[in-house]
Amino acid sequence: MFSYLVFYQDLFSLYFAFFISFSWVVIAINVDFYEVYRFTKVLSIVNKLVKQFILYTISCFAFFGIYTKNTDSKVVLLYTSACLATVFVAKLSVAFFLKKYREHFGGNFRRVVIVGHGKDVDQLETFFKDNPDYGYQLTKIFNTSKENDASLEDCYSFVLDSNIDEIYCSLDSLSNTQINNVIDFADNNLKILKFLPDNNEFFSRKLKLDYYGYLPILSLRNIPLDIATNKIIKRGFDIVFSLIVIVGLLSWLIPLMAIFIKAESKGPVFFRQKRNGLNYNEFSCIKFRSMNLNAIADLEQVSKNDPRITAVGKFIRKTSIDELPQFFNVLLGDMSVVGPRPHMVSHTEMYAQKIDKFMVRHFIKPGITGLAQTNGYRGEVENDTDIIYRVKYDIFYVENWSVLLDVKIVIATVVNAIRGEAKAY
């Protein structure tokens, strides 16, 4: 419809109608545009929309580049923007109204049972009860153990008699034989079967499935930034964003900060510290100097009320201004705007030996800000819990990167800096 209205007078044709329809379908299949479920997050839906329309816009320009030499690019952008706005509103509206329909009227729901016991079962039960908008109606929990087959038989009867749609099984609560029996029952009775990962967390990883011929091979994790296209997109984002900050902010902030820093204490304006980045390679991380010169700057992390911090340093650390020179690191390619925060070399070596999976953070470039920092795990590592959760957030980021996630983290970082954070010292 939009193509007819926008291009009717000069450019619309049946060839174009066929081309855009075919292109839309091909692109949608490749970006999983229609793979939206009741548990799909809004951010994921928006991410699919952005990918779809970037590629779709490129396709439209490609068509007109061949079809005619006098196409007004503004007209093409008007057309694709109108499509984007319409589909965006329609897709999110459907998702929103379905959630409200489930939440307030109890419709469009799926009846489910849980098989097993333990912490993961309790968490899933709580999730179903606290999120009615997802449309899952928990009917019963079968407290089955590896030694109790009778409870499984009761579960089978209940599932058939109560018209259950989905079965959730805790792998940690069942033996291999029981798991195979549940799989056979679900397949033979057309029931959807899903599993809660066992305690060793192997199945909770974002495994990547490939085929060598007809042989299925599982990779330990799928890292989106291993894909060349994603690397180019992220690097482009880093270059543009860092140039905006360097030219628009640091060009006048550096001389100003130099006056304040040098007026209070002796030493350089910038503080450079060796840190570990991509593939564990060392680089010099640049910051505005916020401490008096001291011999332990590369060994001891800053703590609350640290006597080494200057008066100017307290302000720039509280407002995160001290981190801004790291945009030069970003422009040089040592860091990214968003990624796991790099640690000083001595701490990295310590955490690598002490904290499980700590080294996974080094599969991608470190960032000025990160998912862990926007979720309360920035600054001083006071105990093992701090670094453990920081690593968990970093690994999630490594395995689930997207442009929209980067944008979300940047916005959250700016909001936190303006609002102020308890651990910004």
C-alpha cells in the first residue's frame, strides 16, 4: 500500500511490488522477524525490527539504483520509514494487548505442570505466579525424585485428563531413564516438553548447534561478536560515538580539567594503567588522574574514603568524568564503548585463578561501561559475591550482544551518572 501511495506517479510497478514482497520475506526469514513468542522480550522485538528495516531499506535502494538513475533518496526513506512506523506500532500493539488480555481476562493461556523439586522449580513456580501476562497457568507440581516412578505415572494421567499443554521437567530431579520416559510420553501424546537445566549449568549455557555432515556438534557458547558483520557494526558504533565525545566534550574539557588537577597536586593530567583486554592482551587504559602520586596505584583498588584521592578526584570519580579519556582507547581500538570493564593486571591474574569463568570476559573488547555496571556492580570489589555477579553479567553480555543492548546500557549509564551511585568513589 505504501509503495503504491509513495511511488505511484513515477516509480511504482508490478516488478517493484514483486521485488519488495520477495525481499521482505527473505530478510524476515534470515533475521527471525516473525519468531516472536509470549516470552520474547520487547528489546528483542525492537532488535528484530531494526535489523529487518535496515536490510529492507538497503534492498529498496539497490532496486532503484538499477531501475532508475534519478530516484530521490528522500522518497525511498519516506517509504521505508512509513513501513517501519506502521509495522512497529502494529507489532508492539499486538504484543501489548495480548499481555493485557492474558493478565486481566485470563485468555490466550497455556496450562502447564512442573515435574521435579528444588530451587529451580521454586523459581519457575514464582515466575509463573508473578507474571500472568506471559499466559502460563501453573496447574500442578509433581515432586518427583530419581527413585520415585509412581509420581511420574500420576503426572502422565493428570496431563492427559486435564488437557495440559506444556510439561516442565527439572533435569536435576530425574534419572536418565526417567527423562527418556518423559520424552517418549510427550512425543506420543503431542505435548510440549521443556527442561530446567541441572545444577552443573551445562544446559543453561547458550550452546550453538552445528552439523558436520549429518553429525550434530554443540559449541560451548555462541558469541555474536565473532560474526564479521557484527564486529563491523560495533566498531562503527564505537568510532562514531567516541568521535562525538572527543570532539564535542573532551576538546574543551581536557584543558579545563588540566587546570584543576595540576592546581591541586603535582603529577600528570592523565593516569595510565596496564589492563587486560581482548584475548588477554595488555593495553594502557587512560583516565583523568584522581589521586595523588603513589607507589601502589597499580596494586590496590580504590576504596571508600581512600586518602589517596584528591578533592578534584572525588568529584570526577563521583560523576564518572575520570573515565571519559577512555574514549581515546575506544578510538584506538583497545576498548569498546560497552563491554566488560577491564581490571588492573594484578587483579586480573588473581581473579582468573579464584573466580570460575572469569576469563570468558576477554573473548571481546573491554568497555568503558557494561551490563554489570548498570546493574549495581561497579567500582570496588568488596567481596567474592561482587566479582561473581559481575562475571555473570559480563558473560550474559558476551553471549547476547546486540546494538540495542549497547544503546540501553549507554542510556542507563548516563542516567546513573546524573542520579549518582553509591559505589562511585
